[in-house]
Amino acid sequence: MPERPTAVIACRVLQDLLESRLADGVPTMWQDVGLHNTPNLMAAALQQRVDALTEPSNVIVGYGLCGNGLVGVKSRQHTLIIPRIHDCVAMFLGSHQRYLQRFFANPNTYYLTKGWIEAKDEPLTEYLDYVKQFDEETADYLVEMKYRHYRKLCVVGFSEAELSACRPAAMQVAAFCKQRFGMDYEEVIGTTELIEALLEVSLHLTEPNDAFVVVPPGGEVTTEMFLRAGETAPPVAERKGR
């Protein structure tokens, strides 16, 4: 049986991490970062991308469950390979286990990465956009409702050099979040372990791997696929108030 080609459908925030590790010629489709803010629209957007692939493929899906945003996506003639994580922050931390450790230690943490900073997907820019769209009073109310429960702003980078490059923009966001919501600031070195494992597992689908959800042809993504023993529902997401 001929080997299926690989394709990638992922959030644009992962583009740098994935693109540099893909073989030449692999079809890639990068989704708008803003879909994280509207998980009810995510499944339809992903389904459109899946349906656009005409050749049966092993499709790497660069998302977590993301507020149930993947639920209902049908694999059609493809095989979908998805990190078994509740929130895409886990991809930057390197594993579901590290995500949970940080989640339970600091449940009210808002995460930023190079990709989110470059996409201007953070509280300061959101506030300024609200001011332009509405007025200061409305902008104050909207950001207060969305971010008041966060107690920490954490920037995840993959090296000291990356954190240094991100720091000027991150500190502007941090100053806004400190003044508005009293958020403390933290920097963490992440790891690409989960990203690299995701690419590796797409080449060895016959080997069981608890870190990934594999949806065979004719299948459909469900919440239960992402739950582990003892879990009845995903933890509340740490980003975007999803």
C-alpha cells in the first residue's frame, strides 16, 4: 500500500516552529490566529481546509482541543493527527503534563509567545482596538470583563535570545496588564519536544502514542478523545478566557 502524503493545517502562531521542520513540498495551510478567540467558528474553518485536500493524506493538525473548537471536524478520506492537549499553550511548554503542572500551580496565567506578540494578539492591542472601535469607557469595560481574573502574564520562548527579542514588546503588554489587572510578569524557556514528536508520529501511525489523537478516515473529532483517565472535562483554558 503506497505511503500517504503529509499535509499540515495549523494556527499561524506555529508557522515558524513547524515550517522549519517540514520537508520540502509538504502542503501547509496556516489559520488565522484570531480563531482562538472564537472557538465556535474554528471547526468550520478547519473543516473547510480538510475538505480542500483532494489527495488522501496524513494531516497534522496544529491545535489543541482549544475550547472544544475542534469538536465535530470530520476526517473525510484523511487521517488527522492532533496533539492530545487541551490548550495549544502545551505545545510551547512541551507536553500535556507540563501544561497541567503549570495550570494547577498558577491557574490564572495568561500566556504569550513570539507568534502571539507578532500577531498583536494580546490585551494591550485588544484594548487599543476597542478604543478605536467604541470609546474608552466601553474599552475599559470589555478588557475588564475578559482579563480581570488573570494574575500572571507569562512569556514562553525557546531560547534566551528569543525572549530577549520579544522582551521590549512583551514589557509594554506587561506594564498595561500590571497597571490594569495587577498581573505579575514571568518568562519561561519552552521546549519543542511536542512539536518534534508530532512530526515524527505522522510517519509512524501504526505505533500507539498516548500524546496524540489519531482520527482515521471517516472519523470525527470528539471531546472524549482528548480526555485521560480521571478527566471528565478539560481544565479551564489559560488563554483567551475560552
